[in-house]
Amino acid sequence: MVDARKILQDLETTRDEIRLKIHLGSMEARQEFEELEEKFQKFKSEARLDDATEDVGEAASDLASEISKAYANIKKAL
């Protein structure tokens, strides 16, 4: 079982770190980050709905993994 609150907290921390660095980053990294915003907002909404059960569904877990990997790629680029 995966805790939605923990995943959301980790993603928000990474997202905030990237946001601070992105001002100095490349245009490509900015575009990739902006595209991820929509996916992040979707996951955030789903995580809040799943908060009642504290477990993330498989689709939400897959989305979180995709976002996390993409954030890691952006961090490397910066």
C-alpha cells in the first residue's frame, strides 16, 4: 500500500526545488516542467480524493511514478 499523502509531499518538495532552479534553466526544461504541471494537478486532486482511504489507486500510483521520473530528468538537466 502506498500513502497518498507521502507521495504528494515528496512530489511537492521536488516540484518546488525545480521551480526555484528553472528560472536559470533551459527553455526545454521549462517547457517540460509546464507540461508536467497538468499531470501534477491531476495527481494532486486524485490524492486528495484517495486521502480518505490513505491508499493510492494503481492509476494514480502510475501517474505519480511518471511525474517523479520526469521531475528527476528535469533536475538532471538543471
